[in-house]
Amino acid sequence: MPTLGSLDWTPLLPVLIVTATCLVCLLLDAAGGGARPGMLAGVGVIGLGGATVVSLVLWSAPAATFQGMVALDGFALFLNVMLCAATAAVLLLSVGYLPRQGIEAGEYYALVLFAAVGMMLMAAATDLLIVFLGLELMSLCLYVLAGYYRTRPEGNEAALKYFLLGAFASGFLVYGIALLYGATGTTGLAALGRAVGTGGAARDPMILAGVALLLVGLGFKASAVPFHQWVPDVYEGAPTAVTALIATGSKAAAVAALVRVLVALRPLEGDAPMLLWWLAVLTMTVGNVVALVQTNVKRLLAYSSIAQVGYMLVGLAAGAGPGNSAVLFYLGVYALASVGAFGTVLLLQREGREAVDLAAYGGLGARHPVLALGLTIFLLTLIGIPPTAGFVGKVYLFSAAIQRGLVGLAVIAVLNSVLAAYYYLRLIVYMYMREPEGAPTTAAVTPAASIALAVTAWAALQLGLWPGPVLGFAQHAVAPLVR
């Protein structure tokens, strides 16, 4: 039994830095006698920046694990950078947004950071118990954050739906872990893969049931159809800064955990592609079709995010190697575009409330040209139009599917992208080609939000024009998983 001093804590270093930052924020808030939004957000961004720097420094370090349960590898480090960047953007966007909405509280920043810790643990987990612990830490924080509009019915509804459905999904996940442990005697992903590949274990009904239940639990967090029902109401009722975190961080963490689980269970690969094929088709199609009729921008982006998960499932169906690296790159692209789009929405107000109705965006290009330009870049990225990063990401995803012989799935994905272009372009048409209707839409831009949106817009274009380095990092990150 190793002692505390003999343990190698290096694999946990980025997670420990963010955890320490959470505690510092709580102490500062308590010592200051109240919330200090600028200071707490600044401390959070500094801590996340420190974790990002450490992750980059460790990039060339040999792979290692903490007690065989938390990995230090390229995959975990790539996700650390992505999750820290998305969380930092959310903190910067929250600085002016929370006081404006009358929901400023010091614990908000600690909850966001603790959610990021759960996401990082999920991405680095090599044991199903750590996947569950990370998911629950992330989820408990997000349940509270989703209900931050305490006096609004829609805020209470969002928190309640998210909590109840999340509890059911967690139950499925735990039961799946229990079945797999009962059938194989282990919860470690590597040992689980070896056990499943032994003899006829891959045909064991208990193992198949356990894997199916795991997919339900992770599919809920990733908002894959048919586990997506919570998404539109939670996205609409939660504060938009929280919605940005749910749309980016929780999805990235769930997809990352799903990648690790599917790689470990490669002996089941004969059944997995067909199941993922259907999940991808349903998720893309349902998300895009329902988004066509939305007039609330947050609900539109909610269904859009469901469709985006469908595209990621295309890469997962393509399997190890190019498929997984394509998913990893596309996760980064989606995170940039999603946090940018929600970040722009939360800056706009109409008659003292958030401007979430489609009509409120009429003439935005003339009244607030810079914000309209930024939102246009983010929407074009989500469509996948060059020269944005979304184009490169979709080409990489769909070509990975074609390489694996999934030509039909790639064709359906392309048709869904064309369908999605309608509702994204409709919003752009409103901004530039429609006259304003009703009360004017105002913009409450802060320096912190300007920095966050400028960096994300630049990155969305930069990755479209010069994707090579990040694509290389993504390929390097998944290489150890598929050996």
C-alpha cells in the first residue's frame, strides 16, 4: 500500500491547480464579505491559465497514471486545454452578465470551477468509478447553476428537469458499471477491455447490458437522441453564461469519456458501429429538423447543439484512429463556436431582458456591427463554411467515415449540414436584411466579454486557415489510445 508521500501526483497536477483555485475563490468571497465579480473571475482565469500552461508543459512527458485511475496522456492534456479555455471564456462573459441579471453571488465562480474539475476528471479517467465521480461532481454544480434564476419559473423548471433527468441517467450509468464489474471483476478500462476480449465474453448478455446502460448515461450528458429531452428547456431557463458552459464543457467531457470507453471495448466493435450509426443519424436529423421551427435563439442553439453531437457520433462510428482524432478536433471547434454564439447572445438586451427572440436580431448588423460580425463568424463555423474551422472539422469527420466505408452515414451527415444552414443563415438574414421591430436591442459589452469573444472569433478563423498544428495535436492525443 503506497503512502501519501510516495504517490506520483503529476497526473493530477492540472486538476489540483483548478481545485486550489476553487478554494481560493471561496476564501476570497468569504473574507471579502460578499461577491467581487471582477476579482473572483480574474482569480479563476489565472488558475485555469496555470492549469493550461502545466498541461502544455506536460505534453511531451511520458504517459503515466495516478493509481491506474487517472491518466496523464495526450488525450487528457488536449481536453484539459480545451476545457480550461472554455471555462475561462465563461468566467469572462459572466463578469458583467451576472450583476446585470441581478444574480451575482460569489459561489457562482467556485461552482463553475468545480464543474470544470469534474469535466477534467472525466476526460482523464481510466476507471469507470472516476468517470462516475467526475460526472457527478460536474452535474451537481451544473444543477445548481442551471437554477440560478431563483425567482423565475423558467429557471426553477430548468434546474428541476435537469436534476431529475440527470439523476435517472446517473442511475443507468451506475447500474451499467455494476453489471460490468459483476461480469468482469474490474472497473478499470484497460482490464475491462482485456476481459471483454477473452473467449466469448463479448457475447455475455450482462456485459452487453452494462455497455448499453453506460451509453445511456453518457448519451444523456452528451445530449444524443433519444436522451436529449432536457436540452431545450434547460438551455432556455438557465442563465446564458451557464448555458454556454453546459453546451461546451459538459458535452466535451461526456464525449471524451465515451471515446475512452469505446476504445477500451474494441472487442465489441462488431456491434458498436451500427449502434453509433443509428444514434448519429437520429441525433443529427432530430436536432436539425426541430431547430428549423424555433424562434427563440437559445432554443435554436440548443437543438443545434444536439445536431452537432450527431456529427461527433459520425466520427465515433468511424472508430479508432482518424475517427477519434476528428472527433477531438471537432470538439474544439464546436466549443469555440458555441461559447462565442452564446456569449454574443448574453450581451444583448431588449426591454430589460435578454434578447432571445429572433425578431430582436432584426437590423443588428447596422446597430451593433462588431457583435453581428462576431455572431456571423460563429454561425458560419457551426454550419461549416470556409474559411472557418467548422469546414475543416466537418471535412475531417466525414472523410474519416468514408475511409471506414460508412459512405451512407457521411452522405446523411452532409445533407444534415445543408439542412442546418437554413436556420443559421436565417439568423444572419435577420441581422443584416431585416428592419428592426419593436423596442431597440441594446448591447452591454464589457472589456472581459470583448476579450473572450475576440479570442474565440480569431481562433475560429485561425483554425480554418491553418488547422495543421491542432490537427497534429489531436492525432498525437489519440495515438496512445488505439495502440
